[in-house]
Amino acid sequence: MEQTPHDYSPAYRTMDYLSVAKVIRHQGGPHVVNLKNNEKRLIVVGCPHSSDPDAVEFKLIETYFNDLQPQIVFNEGGEIPDTLHYEHRDRAIQNRAEIGLLKFLCDQHQIKLMSGDFSENEEFNIMLKRHPKETLFLYYVMERFCNPYRYGFDADKPIAIAYGNFIRSYLLPNGFPLDPSQQSFSYFTNLYKQNVGEEFDIKTADFGKFDFLSDAGKFTAVGRASKEVRDSVLLTKIQLALKTHDRVFVAFGGAHVIAIEQALKDIMDGKMEDQTSRPR
């Protein structure tokens, strides 16, 4: 039977995200992990998810990608359709940030771009076993809809319309259980008011209560738990890939890369036992 990363629970050595926050405050900018062990090479670029084609992380991705000439590439954010293609570098970045650039580069070199995440359906299934649905719902809406919306993603539409699109195109198809009465924009704003204590306004919303890099209550804790589960999946995929490939390239969120750097070194140094064959 083919092994899949979410079937295992490796004991990777990672940094907790409150410590990661301290590193980010002192370091700033993209974070690159460049490792080599005999014929094996692994490069992981941590990105702040900019959509500015002139941002330094995109130059780093291109430089390291061309130097490595990878055999397999992992992105953050789920599967990217094989049918998606970009003719221009800058347009790819403006459309999908580092995911767009990776797809552009992989198409040029005829490399398949792979997801370093597990599917949202798998994530929701795991997280719903550990946290109340209402808590998860509010966190996901704030992190994966409201935060991108305030920075311009889908912001050409009124927020209630864009919110409805998010529910119908993201949460529901990926298995997040919502009754019809729980899908309206008013349900979300009422839930926000109950938990934050003020009316929701995208311009003044308290995103600090949902920032996984802060210690501000249950929603930040949920955010850290989500990131830790995804880190384990990414590390297992990288470990599996290095069994059959010599050159592996990854672009992921900068906080993730700082958190998993020690585990990446352990994998490359051969200090870890074969975690990919241990059942959870």
C-alpha cells in the first residue's frame, strides 16, 4: 500500500511558533535552508507571501532553483492544476505569489509541481477532532479569507459577496461542515462579535487575536496547532522524496521554514530513524 504522509506521526525536532516569532522579529526577510549530504541536496526557501515581482524572495527562488536544477519541487497551498500555465514571470507572481513563480519555473524545466501540504479536507478532518467547529470556522475565515481580502485578494467585490465565494469554493467543497444557517455573512459577523467583543469591520478587525505568532488566546493556539500538523506533513513528504530523488526544492511560508530547520538538518544528516514507515 502506498504510504501517505498523514498516516504517520514522526517525532521531528521543530521549533515552537512563539520562539519562531522571536526569530522573525530579529531576522526579518526570507529564510533559506541550503543543505547537502553527498549526492543529496535540499533547498528550502521561506517566503513572506508577497505578490511584488521585485521582492527579494522571488530573486532567491530563481537563483537557487536554477543552481539546484531540482528533480522534484514542493509548494505551499495545495495541489496546483497541471492545466494552469503562465506566460510571464511577473504575471505569475502577481496572480499566485511564490506558487505562481514555482509553476512558471517548473513548466520551463518540465518538472511537476507537488503540494507540500495535505489537502484541506484532511486538515479539516484532523482539526475538527481536536477543536470546536465554531472556533475553527472563525479562525479559518479570519486567516484564509479576511486577511487575504484586506490585502487585495478578491477585494474587487463587496466583502459579503467575496465571503460567499470563499464559503462555496473553499470551505464546503473541502469538507468543512456548515449547515445552511451557518453559511451566511451575518453568521460569521455574529460569531466574531461573540468572541472578540466588537462589531466586525474589515478595516478595524482585531487580527492580532488570530495571529499564530502571538500568544493571544485560543485562536492563536488553534493557528499554531494547524501549522504544526502541516509541518509534520511537509517534513514527511520531503523525507519520502529524498529516498528517490537527489535534488529537492521547496518554497513555503517563512515561519514554517524557521520552525522546521532543525528537522531538515536531521533528515539530511541521517540522524533520524526512518519515520516514514512508523504507523501513527
